[in-house]
Amino acid sequence: MDFSIIITEYQFYLTGLWTTTWLVALSLLIGLIIALPMGVLRSHPNWLIKGPIWAYMYFFRGTPLLVQLFLVYYGVAQFDAIRDSSLWYYFQEAWFCALLVFSLNTGAYTAEIVRGVISTMPEGELEAAKAYGMSRWQILKRITLPNSVRRALPAYSNEIIFMIHGSAIAGVVTIVDITGAARVVNARYYAPFEAYLAAGILYMCLTFSVIYLFKQWEKRYKYI
């Protein structure tokens, strides 16, 4: 075992770390923007509203992330309408396909978290808000969402960790993320143990950073 390989290629790993970090962070941000209205409307009584949301969540939660990435990265190219439009400029880029798939995937899982915490809101709080004369929008903004954020933090921290780990498939479509960097280093030196050990350490650092941040937020929200 030659661990000097890791030191020699540390800049390459840092590039992969940066790619993984911005790809996952941006995916989570877009996914959260998708999830909030989806999670709220998922329980709407009108099937014309909640039906498409249910189908979206069912598909992205029911199929593997790798299959979804292949469908977008390789499958979209089969449609002439896409290839002949301005959208092809983006869909031919691996990073855009990965960002799109990761965002839609985490959006579906996060929407389910939002739906779950909203559906378990204490009825007493909602009745008190109605008795106070609040409108539905006021109840959502002042009571439901703040209360839901506090209870959703543990589940959402797990979703972020799953997204960090799931992002390892980005290297399959030529993106040099952490796993992609390890694959290249292994190809250069034929040293799989050292190459992937370094990748594992970087993923652990990201994971435990997320765990630490969410524990701090949970402590803060406990007293609010």
C-alpha cells in the first residue's frame, strides 16, 4: 500500500470534493423549492391537484437514482424535439443531467417528509389558530410550517446524507466528483484501496459535517 498517492493527487480529490459539494448543495436547494409546495398540496382533496404530485413522488421514490440518471442522460437524446431545441445545449452536459435528476429525486423525498410532518400537526394548535381568526394562509405561515420545520429536521438530515452518498453515481456519466476522482486515480496508479479509501474519508467528512450542523440546529429549535 502506497498512501503517498493520496498526497500526490490531493488537489484532484479537492476538485472532486468541490464538485460533489456544489452539485449536492444546489440539488438540495432546488429540491427544497420543489418539495415545499408539493408537500403542502399533496393532501389537497382535489385529485386534479394531488394526482400529478402523487405520480411524481411515486416515480422518483419508486425507481433507483441510477436508472433515473440513465433515463435523462442517455434517454433524452432519443427525442428529436429535444435535440433540435435550445434545451439540447443543457441536456448534452453531464452536470446538468445529474443536477436535474438529483433535484427531482430529493424533491420527491423531501415532499414526502413535508407531507408527513404537516399531516401529524397537533389538532389542538390548528383549532386554536382557527378560533383566533387566522386564515388558512396565516395558519400555514405562522403555525404549520414553523412547527413542521422543527419536527422535520432529523428526517431531512437523513435525506441530505442519502443525497451525498447517492451523488457518487455522478461519476458514471463522466462527472469528476469524489468517486470520479478516485476512479481516475485508480486508473493511473492501479491502487484501488488507496484511491477509494481517500474517497471514503471525504464522504465521511461531508456526512459528519451535516450531522454536526443539524444537531446544532435541533438544539436551537428545541428552545424556540
